[in-house]
Amino acid sequence: MGSLPPFGWSEAATRWQFAPVVTAFTVLFAAVYVWGVLRVRRRHPVRPWPVPRTAAFLGGLLVVVLATESGVGTYDDTLFWDHMIQHLMLIMIAPPLLVAGQPVTLLMHASRNPLHTWVKRVVRSRPVTWLTWPALGVVAYAATIVGTHLTSFMNLVMTNDTVHNLEHALYLVVGYLYFLPLIGREPLHWKVSYPLRLFLLFIVMPVDAFTGVVLNSYGTDPFPPTAPRSWGPSQLDDVHLGGAVMWIGGAAIMFVLIMVTFFAWSRETRPSGGMGWLESARRVNLAERVSEGAAQVSAQAVGRPRETRGIDDDEHLDAYNAYLARLNGPRDPDATGG
């Protein structure tokens, strides 16, 4: 590769490089996914496959293409900070989108036996159960971030195209396995509670920050230049910029994922109660306030037949009315100044 011109938005958008393996896999996955969507639509016209899931999965594939074949991929051997943007796209942006597309669930809905049964067995098999263990995903994510950036492995990546391409695959696989049990809805063995999901998402943020801080602390360039350039930041400043991308960019992306998970938790519908936890908390609080009013009218219920008292009986309504009366009653004259 010859010397590239200075990096800019136009160069990022127009300087594409063809990666046949990436193109082949993304086209194959997109075609199979769209086939599944159309098959589900034919089999269940009343309940077709949700459009947002399709958009998420295809968007994840698009992110992979942009990270490897657009200007981001073209300059990844020239600018270290661009190299780090590529890493974030492959491990923190593309995998969550692919997970949100629920490709396994789509395959189960679109397939018939024996493929349907085989997919169910694979998903619940011991190897898949072990690979999707949330604790393993956290360890793999942390080890991948630290091991590929703060060791001599980075020098090998910057000088060997084959290892560099394998690193891209590693990021996608590790990112997918990490996010799958935390933000996904596939029929896995693990059922992770929302508080634990938020904790496991939050716990890896220091890993990105630590990696970024270490990269910013280097006093000499730790990585040899692989493509000559006479423009842009110095080699050391380039490494420092890459550390900032990992630190700030990684934290920002993870914060967005945490907020999305928190929002999903707040809107979760439980089969037993049909309400999210926010609505449950509101009703519990209301029940406590109503119970205070119930004490004032409980004497009126003495002698009333037991079978006539329920959640909609006069006692319950009197208690609720007493609660409303306290809310709307006259205020303390001393408090209002009257």
C-alpha cells in the first residue's frame, strides 16, 4: 500500500478496500436472515418478524463492513486512533446490534424439523451453555481488551495482516458472547436478572478506562509504524489519541448500553403481574398509603359479613377515599402562614 493522503471525512467515506472474506460472510448472513424473515412472514402473516430486529441485525453487519472495508479499515494501519475506533466498532457496536436481531430465535421460528429440533438442542447443549456463561463473557472481554492492546500482541497485529484479520474475528466473537446473555433474548440456559445485567455491563467499564490510561501514559511510541505518512499527529501523540478513544469512547458506548438495559428493565412485563418494576413499585407505595386510611375506617367493618369484604368492597373504597381526603384536606395553618 502506498502512502495515503491525510485522513478526513471525505477520505473515510470514499477510500474503500475490498475484503472478500468479510464481504462473503456478511452477504451470506444477511441473505439467510432475510430468508428467515420472509419465511416467518409467510407462515405467520398476522405476527411477522419485528422490523426493529431486522434493522438491528442488518445494521450490525453494516457496522462490520464499515469497520473493515471503508476508510476506517483503510487507515487502520496508518493511524493508531483510527485503529482503536475500528476495535470499538467490532467489539462494542456490531455485537450488540447482532444480538438484538435474535438470529437464533428467528432460525427456530423459520425452520421445521429436523432443523428446528437440532437448533434447540445445540442452544441448550453443554458447550453452548458454557460459552454463554456470563462470568466467562466478562473474563473473555477483559482479557481480549487488555491482551490485544497492552502486550506485544499489538506489534504483531500491526505488522501481520493475517493476525490483524483474525483479531477482527476475535473481537466479534468475544463481543457477541459477552453481550448475548446480558442484552439478548435468545432461548439460552442462563436467565440473568436485570440488576445482574447492569452490574456485568458496568464492571467492564474500568477495563476500557484502564487500557486507555495506560496507552496515554506511554512516553515513547510502543508500536512500530506500518504505513509511512508525513501528515497528522506524531507517532506518540497518535498512541495517546488512541488511548483517549478507548477510554472515552468505550465508556460512552457502554453507558448507552447500560441505559438501554435499564429502560428495558423499567418496561419489563411480568407474566404474573403484567407490569414493570416501576409500576409495581408505584402500586406497592399506593397500597401502603391506602393501608394508613384503612386504619381509620376499620372499625366500620366490624360485624360486616366476611364474604362481603374484598378488594372492591366498601372497606377498601373507604380506605382509599380517606387517603385522598388526607391529600386534599386543609393544610396546617402554621405551615401556610394562614
